[in-house]
Amino acid sequence: MTRDFITEVLFVKTTLLLVEDEEGLAASLKTEFEIEGMTVIWAKDGLDALAKFKASEDQINLIILDWMLPHLDGFSVLRQIRKTSQVPIIMLTARDDIGDKVAGLTSGADDYLTKPFEMDELLARVDVALRHGPTAPPVTTTYQLADLVVNTETKRVQRHGAIIMLTPREYALLIALLKRQDEPCTRDDLLDAVWGIDFEGQPNIVDVYVRSLRAKIDADYDERKLIHTVRGTGYMISDSVAAD
């Protein structure tokens, strides 16, 4: 039998410059963005941000820029970048004063998000900025395995033509599995990919979400299940093994 495989149609990765001095937050954001298929360049302070932007300006599609940074603040970084580039820039800050927001937006920021924030909101803002930015990638990525099709631009998941509604975590878990089709993924692999390296909850959260994902992806397909348990290891998505 000829097995199905993941097909990436005109795949182009977004390259994002993340400027954040809080290492824990930076690591968490980097993980989330990479789950979405982005390449992340991390800068830990303002001077580092300018140096990395200069080195990779033609590759960077978007900048996430913290306001309060060592050596050179985010506002100064913003003004320097705007002298040569119109790349979309989203400002992050703990300051919620309306005057600060106006100053950032009138100086060239495309959006402004106050800490603390929900990751889903930041991802939504990133999506909007990329769609309207001058460096927006014009193509999408499609994963296909058997009759399962996932469009990562619209986040639409379909099986046998029927749309499947997933939560953000279920979707992230599905993408993590699809990226390693036919390869066993340990629970730790999936924890790192979906919940981040700083996750401090119970490891069995993976099992809970796999059960939930299976119920939506495989429930109506007894003879062609795609998500499999790999005994002693974890889980795998594949159409080339017998249903377990």
C-alpha cells in the first residue's frame, strides 16, 4: 500500500524578531511561535535587537518589541528601525498609560499589547499584522494525511470533507504530531512543543489532550485511525500502522 504523507504546499516560514529581556517569557513565546511554524530570532536587549535586525532585515517579517529593555529602550529601537523599514512591529509593555500607547503608535508601531496578555490574543494580532504588512508571506501551508487536511493559515481541520472544531491546545498538539508523521513522539516531546519548556503541571496532561483529540479526529473512523499509542514511548500520527 502506498502510504500518504504530509504535503507542504508552497511553504514559507515567517521569520519573527522577538525582542524581550525576560528570559522565561522569551522562551515561552519562542516555543509558541515555533509551534505556529515561525522561525524566531531572539534579541535580549535593545542594542542586540538593532544588530540582529540589521543582519537579517531582508528575512524578518515581523517584530515583537518589548518597551522596557536594557541598554536601549524599545521606543528608541522602534524609531531607529522606522528610519529604514516598514516591517510590522507589535509593542509589548507593562505600561498601560494612554500617553505611552499614543507615543508608540504615532512613532510607527503597528499594534500595542499590555502585559500580562493571553497568547491567543498575541497570535491573533500577529496574524493581522502579517496579513497587512509589507513583508507578509503570500502563501499557506497545508498538511495532508490520508483524508485529514489541515490548513495552517485558516487553522481549518477537515477529515473526509467534514470540518473538525479543535481548541487551541488540541490544534497545537495535532500540528506537533503532524510535523513528525510516522515518528514516535514522547510525552516530553509533546509537552515541550505544546505547553513549553517551563510547563510545571502534570505530564499526564498530554494523555488527556490526546484522548480529546482522538475523540474528534478518529472517533468515526474505526478502521482507519491516525493517532496511535506507541507503548513505552508516547504517541504517533500515521496511516501506515494497524489501528490500536
